[in-house]
Amino acid sequence: MMTQPSLNSLHVAIIGMGLMGASLGYDLRGRVRRVTGVVRRPEAVAATEASGCVDEATVDARAAAAEADLVVLATPVRTILRQIEELGPLMQPGAVLIDMGSTKTAICRAMAALPEHVQPVGGHPMCGKEVAGLEAAEPGLYRGCTFVLCPLPRTASQALELAQALVAHIHARPLILDPERHDQLVAAISHLPYLSASALVAHVMSVAEEDERVWEVAASGFRDASRVAASDVRMMLDILLTNSSAVMNALDDFADQIAGLRRALAAGDEALLTRQLEAIARARRNWGKNRQTH
Amino acid sequence: MMTQPSLNSLHVAIIGMGLMGASLGYDLRGRVRRVTGVVRRPEAVAATEASGCVDEATVDARAAAAEADLVVLATPVRTILRQIEELGPLMQPGAVLIDMGSTKTAICRAMAALPEHVQPVGGHPMCGKEVAGLEAAEPGLYRGCTFVLCPLPRTASQALELAQALVAHIHARPLILDPERHDQLVAAISHLPYLSASALVAHVMSVAEEDERVWEVAASGFRDASRVAASDVRMMLDILLTNSSAVMNALDDFADQIAGLRRALAAGDEALLTRQLEAIARARRNWGKNRQTH
């Protein structure tokens, strides 16, 4: 067992050098003993090292995981599921395994099956950008964002403390949640918005079949409401398919909300619409205000 | 009849000194003979004149409309409907009446009932900001945005040319549409996004009743997808209630799109989801790209 872990003595292996992994690398390099970045394609090794976000880049995930004190999985969710199984058992006794995947139930279940000598902690930083990849990565990406941590019942307190030290180091705000609750909450605020944005674009596509000038009149309202529909589909499918029951519940309630608004509109019930839409507008404005003070 | 109208000789009356009206004032003042801004509250006269967006401000809409060569209605849709009826008949022979309301069928129908001596043109600039009011107004607001014009069958060509000169002057892109088609297109790209954003917030509110930390995990995806739900409810109700049949059609297709995505997710049909979501993501990215080149 590692005793009193502090970040600066750690060898950190980050698996996956996309936006999230590389941004974490920028924040850690020079502040920890060593940052190893694992990439998938041999051609990416040189560019990753040249970017300055790691001390060294490699395609050898197994060797990197075997050497590190802290392994961070920064790949799509179903890749994380495979890597937990493949890399976890190779890790050193007491080494800590954190992931940054967007759903947590399936991942924490896979972590629970790891050999006892590994210390797993589920993680999910609630930030991102429209653009992905090493080129979009930047120091300070995590500053001010909520970083969910899901310790397992088996997770030692010092492993959780290490995860919390990592979150503090990158100036994120830790929030401990159990995996099922996490998945229910993110279904509401992330997975449902992705699907509703996608359905919005699908509707405009169907209108465009009749009159393509619809794209010309689309302005900032459509731009913002539909932005996440341009997300990477492979990444989103990993998320949706590992959280489908929470997502379907969210879709069902959302469909009810849409149907309720339609009924009030069909009835021309202005008083009801006013009451409902004012309450919604107030809740949205309050959230926006509180969020800026964080 | 006015002959060969050119902007610089005009006395323009703008009714309503909110974001749209006051921004138009900034762009016109000093470039036309006179800009009169009509406000609702006597207390607003001094602030409007101090802002510099008009040559003079007044609460007397009837006098302003009677004196102007060009009257621009920049109020909420149902106020515009009343003002067409109240102010239109007072206008000078050959004077042009333009509105900036967000729905066009009801407005153009009201314009069609005006006395013959008035020249009406429906208008809708497709721009806006989260914030409303005189304080949010700015020169250049309309630059680059699509400005829909709906001439009536009775509209003289020189009245339409004046409207087009106005659009060109503020560096917007004119798009001539018939009112019903306009309303169908904006139902898709503006009114539906408002209702879907509202339903999204309503869902999060219902999740928050059980666990209010849902607000804490909400990040940029939720922020953008829900932004328009914070719009001014009175303004939006004017829009929804004067365009309810197109909005309900849009809601129905949207509900079908949501149901289709849910079915594919329930079936775990990854191939179908990939195909649909990739086509949607591609359409959204293409729109974003084309839009930047305008």
C-alpha cells in the first residue's frame, strides 16, 4: 500500500490523449514525478510529445499501467470498460485507477471486479468543448467545473483522498455521488439534451426536404439549442448504450412535458402556459445566476 | 405617393424601444432625416433620448405615426396587431409600414385590412440576444443576419424597395417569403427549440425535486440546449399563440423523432442509431460551417 499519497511524487499514466486526457496532462506535467501519455496510433506519439502535455508518449498501455502509481482512463466509455479489465490487473499494489467516463454504473461495476490490490475510483469531470482531440486540449480546462467522484465500497480512504487531491489540483469542484444516482442526473442534463437536440435537427432536416431555406432562417436560438447534436456520435453512443434505462426514463418524462405544453397550446390556455413557462424561465435564470458565482 | 424613396430623406418612427427598435435607431440616426422613438412609459423618454439611439423620444405613438414616412413596429406580436389597426390609418399617403414581429401570417392579414393609402411590408429580422431592452441595444445588431420580408399582394414595388434599402443599410440579408411559409420555417428553428428547451428545464426541475444536485452537475451542454427557455415569456406567448397550428405540427413531428430515437435505444439497435445520429450530426456541422461563411 502507498502511504500518505501526495501528487508530486506520482508517476501518472493517462490512457487516451484526447481533449480530456491531454488537458489533464498539461495541468499535471511538471507538478508530478512523471506523466506518461498513452496513444492508440504510433503516428500520434511524436505529436503528443511535441505538444508538451506529457513527459513521454507511448502506444504501450500495458507497460504504462504497470509502471504508474496513478492510472487515468480518458477514453470513450466502452473502451474504458475493456481497459479496466485489461489494464487493471497489471497495476502495482495500491496504485489508484481513476476514469473520466461519462457514465458510471457500468464502469464502477467493472471496477468492482478488479483484483483486490488495485484501488479504483470512478470519476466524471463535467466539462467539455464542442471540439475534441489533442489540438483542442488546454491547461485549465477543468477549472471551476464539477468533478464527480464515485468511490466504491472497497475503495480505501487514502485512494479517495488522492482522487480528491487530483480534483483540487486542477481547480475542479469535487462532488461525491453513487454511480446510479450520477447516471440518473446526467441523463437529465446531458444525455437527454443530446437526444432532444438531435430530434430538433432531425425535424429541421425533414422541413428542409420541402424548403431548404429553413437553414437560412435558423439563427442563434437554433444554434444553441442544437449545438450538442454535432457531438462525436461514437462517444455519445457509448454513453447512451451504457445508460439506456436512465435515458429512456428521461425521454419518457420529457415526452410528457412536451405533450403537456402541446395540450395547453391546443387549448389556447394562456393562463396555464404563462404559469408553466414563467416557472421554467425562472428556474433556468436562477441556475444561470448561481452557476456564475461558482 | 412617395417617389423614388431614399433612406436619407426619411422621417422614421420606431414604435417600441426595446432591443430591436433601439438597435435599429442606432443604425439609422444621422443617416435619415429624423428618428422618432416611441416608448410606452413617460419615464422612459429621457433615458431613450440620452442613449443616443433616436433624435427624439415620445409616448405619443399616434402623432409619431401620422408624421413619419416610414413607421417601424418593434413591439411584441399581439401589440403589433393592435398597432396596425390603431396607427396604420393615421399614416400619410404612400408612407411605408414595416413590422419586426416574429410571426407573419396574422400580422400580414391585419396589414391587408389597412386603408389603401398605406404601404405595408411584413418583416422579421432573425437575430436577437438573451438580454432584452434598451440597455442591450447596440449599433450593428442586424449585421449579417437574415431579414425576412413579406410584401403583400397590394404592396407597391417602391415600398418593397424601401424595405430592401433599409435591410441593406443595416447590413442584413433580405429573404422574401410568403407569411405562411415564414411561420412554418420559424416554427421549426425558433418556436420548437423554445418549447423543447422549456420541456428540458421542466424535466430537470422534476428530477431536482428528488435530488437538487442535478443543478450542480449541469454543464455547458445543458446551458446551451436550455438557453432559450429563459426568454421573455410574454413575448414568446405572443409568438406561440399567433402561430399555434404550425407550432403544433412541429411538436408532433418532434415527438415522433424523439419516439423513434427511443425505440432504437430500447432495441439496442446500434447500427440504426449510428446511421441516424451521424446524419443528424453531419447536417448540424454543415449548417454551422455554411453559416460562418455568410
